[in-house]
Amino acid sequence: MKSVVVTGGSGKAGRAAITELLARGYAVVNADLVPPPQPLCHFMKVDFNDLGQTIDALRLAPGTIDRRRTGTAAPYAVIHMAGIPAPGLAPDATVFQNNLMTTFNVFSAATRLGLERVVWASSETTYGLPLTRTPPQFAPITEEHPLAPENGYALAKVLCEKMALEMHRWNPGTRFAGLRISNIFETGDYAQIPSFWDDPRIRQWNLWSWVDSRDVGQACVRALEADIAGVDHFTIAAADTLMRTPSRELMARAFPGTTITEPLGEFETLLSIGKARRVLGYEPRHSWRD
């Protein structure tokens, strides 16, 4: 039984990752500032702005469960979901500083302790969301699309992707998988989706994209287990948009100058998940259309 620390395990993505990990037989510790609404596994209160606490959490949290269950001495990996989860929830400089430094501390602790894998939450915002100043150069947007951070939240994510490259260079034994996660919906959020249909402009800021939290959990575990060489990044979104209007029609109305570069299903996502499918074996299991 391998042990995994999930930072931010009390939030949407973290809870989903823990649920999926437990279902797959992992021993799990939730390391967060706030306790979860429902206890799924051992909880440890950690401030990831403090490097010492971060190192201790990744070194000691597995011991809490290992002595009882696994007999091993170190975690296999960390899934890093902690941080301010979106722009606008705090002043821009606060978001930037918090998310950059907490990620630095987690990456640094992981490489110092010799963890095998870091899976972490990057963001769809790296592609230039809300796409007002920098419209998409092509669609569906793939991981090869130029990055164009438009706020402190997105800029921190882009810098953290560069940070992963450098820290892997410092310790090649620790591999990094960054997930550029779309707007996360839990099942209770589905009821708001019809409110987007009459005015597509409400959701064009991220090309009408979304992802179910349970599919984020699936993506985390697949990124944990996939054969990734060094550092890589993957867009994680649902297979479809939030809209009843076909995807090509949405693009023609909102971004008439953007080229559609590949065949596109009627309601197919405009944030391509092709790479996640090929490399990780990721396949969204949930859609509001069901």
C-alpha cells in the first residue's frame, strides 16, 4: 500500500482526489489549514506558507498511517491541491504570493525528501483566460497553445510550471505532473448550468469549459500512476461544454477569427483533453447531459 499526502484535501479537488485514492487502495493523509466537511482519512493541519511545516507534513504525515497500515517510512507522492482556488477571491498580489510560495514549499519539500511523484493543480487560466485581451490563437486549445497569464493567479501558475522544470533538474528522481484544471463543478452545482444557455457570453471566458470534481479525482490518480518522463502538463476538462449550442457555432459567434484546427464533435470541449487521454488514460466519466 503506497501512501500519498493530499494538500488542500478539504477542498473540492482535494476531496475528490482523496476519494479516488482510497478507492484505489492508497493510504492517504489530508494536509490542509481547515478540516474537511466529512473526515475521509487522517487530517493534519498545515500552513504551507511555512517551509518547515511543509517538510514536516510530507515527512511525518505518512508515519501517522504507516505505523498502523503499511510499515513504510516515507510517502510515495504528494498531490498538491492547496492554494487560493481562483482569481478574485483575495487581492491579486495576495493570491500570487500565497499560491507561488505554497507551491514552492511543497515542491521543495518533495524534492528534498525524495518523493517519486508530484501531481499538482495548474490551471486553464494559463491559456489567457478570460480571453478578452488575448483571444485563442486556435481551437480546441491544446497544451501547445501559447501561455498568456492575465492576472496574478494565472501568472503564479505559469511560474510554478517553470519551477517544476527547474526542481526536477535539481532532483531528477522526483517527477512532476501539472494538471491545467478547468472550472470544477460538483453535482450540486449542476442546477446552475441552464442559466448559461440564453447568453453564451456569460461563459465564453473559458470557452464554455468545465469539469466534474470526480473526474479531477480520476485525473489525479492517473497522473500519479502514468509513465511520465520528468515534467509534463495536461489539460483536464469534461468531454463536452456547458452549452446546448454546438461548439463550432459558439466559436463562430464569439471568436470568428480563431481557426478550428481539428475535427470537432457537436458539443465537444474546446479545451482539448487529447493529450490527457493519450498519456494518462484519462476519460471523463461524468456529464451534466446524463
